[in-house]
Amino acid sequence: MNQRHHEIVQWINEQGRQTLQTVADQFSVSVQTIRSDIRLLAEKGLLLRSHGEVIPFPHRENISFDQRRIRNAEGKKRIADLCISKIADYQSIFLGSGSSVAEVASQLNAFQGLQVMTTNLHAARNLCEHPDCELTISGGKVRMRDQDIIGGDAMRFFQRYRADIGIFSVATTNKQGHLFDFTDEEVMAREALVEHCHYKILVIDSTKFEKESRCLWGRISDYNCVISDQKPSESLLSNLKYQGVEVLY
């Protein structure tokens, strides 16, 4: 996928439904070129097209890791850079599922003596070349779409260990700061992760703010640190600071 395709997907996901002409104007190309771009992106399952319009995938649906990875890619790199500032050598770390967490894992090579436990196969792959890291991954059922471990195995995996830091993400958070995931299995794994680490870091890119999904568990204020690529709303930011949550953006 070329750079323009990445930018088109990101822009549509941020701006919502657009006509082909509007997209062509935004990227300074012809409608014919945009039509060809959108056809390819639709075939890859990254966008929807309908009657001369381009439509993002609904946020209520759990799209694949590859689709999420290119959504707000620069924002996720920003999140990872900020998250690294909370990590030190010789720490034990839980890594949850998700593309933002995998991006954090890709930037851990500078640290020594890490002990990492994860159900996230993308994060594990990023850490396989780490020069000084003890890596433990969960056994169990692989969710092919996201390439992570799900179900009771993931929950029991995190229950067996204790970690200095837990780093994880969620599907969405609404205006009131409630946290949502797509399935009960994701909620169970996150609950176990949260309960068995000392310092809890929630990484959440700005495309997930002020939205809801199917499964509700917990609040954004339950965590020690919230890291995003953009400033949260004033009301949410004020609430988090009042409750002693560190916010980085």
C-alpha cells in the first residue's frame, strides 16, 4: 500500500463519509484516480464504498489488526514514544492486545533486563529480536483476525504473574469515561491484566474517544496513566486530573 492509500484511509476514518469528488479534491488528484484507489482499498477491506461515496468501517465492528494498524499510524507512534518514558530497565511488563500496544513493543529494544508477558503475538514478534528480554507468551486459542490469544487461557495467563507495569488498550471510551471492548473475552483478559500489575497504563489513540462498543467494563479513571496522541476533551481531562490520573498527549 502506498503513502496516499495510508493517508486516504486515515482521513476517511477521521472525517467520516465523503463523496469521491471531495476525496479527490483533498488529495489533489482526479476522481478517476481516487475511484481506482478506493476500489483497491475496498477490496482490502479497509474502506467501504457506496453510490459515489467512501465510508469508514463502523467503529462498532472489530476490524482486523492490519486495518487498525494503519488507522492513525502517526498517532500510535506518538503514543509509543510517550509510553517509553514510563518504562525503565529491569522491569516486568504485561502487554495487552492491540496495535497501539504492539507499537510500544517495537520500541523496547533500548531497555535492559526486561521480563515481558503478553497475549499479543504482534508484540511478541517485535520482541523476538530484543537483545536482553525474557519473553513469555500465553498458550491457547489464537484469534486469527487479530493474531492474539483469547478466552480463558488469556485470563489465566495474566492471573499467574505479577508485573511492575501493565500496558493495554481498549476499543473505545465514551464521553463519561466508560471503557468498552468488542467481546467478553477481551474484557476478561483486560480485567486480569489490570488486577495483577502495579502500575497501569492505558494507551488509547484519539480515534477511540467519545464512542461506544458492545462490552462495558471499567472507567478510564481507574488507571494510573492515560496516554493518547491528542488532548482529550476538557471535561474528561479535568476529571482525570481531579482523580489523580497522569495524562500524557
